[in-house]
Amino acid sequence: MRRNKKELPITIISHRGASGHRPEHTLASYELGARHGGDFIEMDLVATRDGRLICRHEQEIGHTTDVADRPEFADRRTTRTIDGREAEGFFAQDFTLAEIKTLRAVERLRDVRAENTAMDGVYEVPTLEEVIGLALSLTKELGRPIGIYPETKHPAYHASQGLELEPLLIAALRGAGLTGDEPKVPVFLQSFEAESLRKLAGTGLRLVYLMGAGEPWRPYTTPEGLAEVATFAHAIGPDKNLVVPVTGDGELDEPTPLVADAHEAGLLVHPYTFRSENRFLPESLRSPGDPSDYGGFAAEYEAFFEVGVDGVFTDFSRHAFLAREHFLLGDQG
Ligand code: G3P
Ligand code: CA
């Protein structure tokens, strides 16, 4: 199925903010993502010891904050097994929010995004409430809706630690007037765990089932599986490779039927994650130069827009915005 270019919209989801340009999951990153044309601010949520939701990609905060350089927290270093994966470091659940607020964010991808390391130590770790406040104020200032797109991270693990994420998320959304049919700004709620989405059904908000490229999600990629997903979600957020795979030669392959099948089941499709640097692009789209140089990202967006995806998670909202402009308007000149 090819997209009719007049069919709008293609939603741009600023993945961890404008994380190509700022350390991920900081208010500065989120704000820039919106100013670069993003429609939604995407954030991953984990819980602190005192039950507050903060924005980090995983519970381990040693790779995205300066916690390892803080002698006062040296005794918090530990090893935890989360969903079968052992990790050593510093975990959000061992810190109060007040302690987290003394930390500062650092760039995760230090070799590829060396420019961002200049902003190490500048920004705080934001709370969910702060991001909601930012989305509301940007909506007012920019004159267009800036939505939020929170993800519950490892929700079953959190629950096993007495830190159930969903009631905390629902309370924050309710408190801000972001539930029901007409939230103050658009909202999608996402998770890799179906059970978490089921717990969020009462919000009345649109729910997105994230699908990895691995075995656990394979049954959900069939028409029957997608029909089942449609009983608890409004959209899927598949790994890009489930939509347009990459051949062994590093070329974009023929699209799979996933988008057409998902649409048939009544589901929107928002694949993740688009990144402009050579390091992350299929070999055939790379430019000569360093892994950190930009490659032919426009061709990648184009391929996915052609297939009819309804949105994209991107570290570079500006690039997605320009690619969308070109795709929708480019042949009118
Ligand atoms: O939420 C979409 C995408 O971010 C899922 O993968 O691991 O980057 O959170 P991850
Ligand atoms: Ca995410």
C-alpha cells in the first residue's frame, strides 16, 4: 500500500527530545525537539525510591548523569538484574527525587555525539510533571499542540520493587488535565509490556504497543496478532526493521506487510528510531566520512513515508520535519 501524499498527518515524535543535539531526556532536549518541528515529546519513565517519575531511558543512571563522579553516592553502586539482564551501576530506585535533582545529565553517545558532551553537567534530570509543564507552555508559545508521549520502562520489574508506574503516571496526567477524550495537549502512552497498557486503559488516552524485532514480538506481527493488539492498543511502535528491513548488502529492502496489516486492524504505526548519523544508517545511505557525520537520512524517511507510516520516532526532529515537507510538498514546485 502506497501513501496518498494528501493524507496527513505524519507525526514527528522527538525521541528523548532533540537527542541528536542535546543530552537526551533533558528539558533543553525536549524543548529543542518541539522548536525543530516535533509534534510530540517522547520520554521514558522510571521511578525514584520515593515514588516519583523521572525521565531516563533505564533505571541505571550512570551512563546519562554524573552520578559516578559524586563521592557522596559512591555507596549506591550496586548490581541489579532487570528483566533477566544483569547491570552494574547506579539505579534510580535507590535515590530520592531530591538526590536525583542534585545530579546533572551527561551525553550517552559520547563518540558519535561529541558536540553534545560540551553540555555535560548543565541540565537536571526532569520529572514527568516538569515535561508536562513544558509541553503546555510550548503549546501556548508556538501556537500548535505539543503533545507528550511517555513510555513506562520495565513496568513489571518496577511493580516487583513496590514502585508500580501506572498509578503514578495516571495521577500525574489527571492532575494536569491530560486524561479523557480531550486532554489539554495530545497524549500517547507507550510500553513494550501489554499488561502496562491494560492498566492505562482507564485514562481514555491512545495506547501504543512497542514491538521489538526479537522473538517475543514475532507473534504480534501477523494479521491475527495485530488483531489481538487492537484489543488493547490504538497503535504499534515497531522497530524500523519490522517495516523496511535492511538487506545483507546494507540496502533498504522491500517493505514488509506490517503497515498495511496494522492499518487493516485499525492500528496506527509509529516505527522507531530514526537517527541521521552514518553509524545508525543502512550502509547504502552512509556518506563518506566519519560514523558521526550525517548520511542520507532523507532517503530513509522517504522510504518509510512511502509505505504509509503514521509517525516516526526520531532523534532529529528537524530532519524529519524537512523530510516530511519534501515528501508532502516536494513535487508541487
Ligand atoms: O519508545 C520508542 C523507542 O524509544 C523504544 O525503544 O529502547 O529507545 O526506548 P527505546
Ligand atoms: Ca522510548
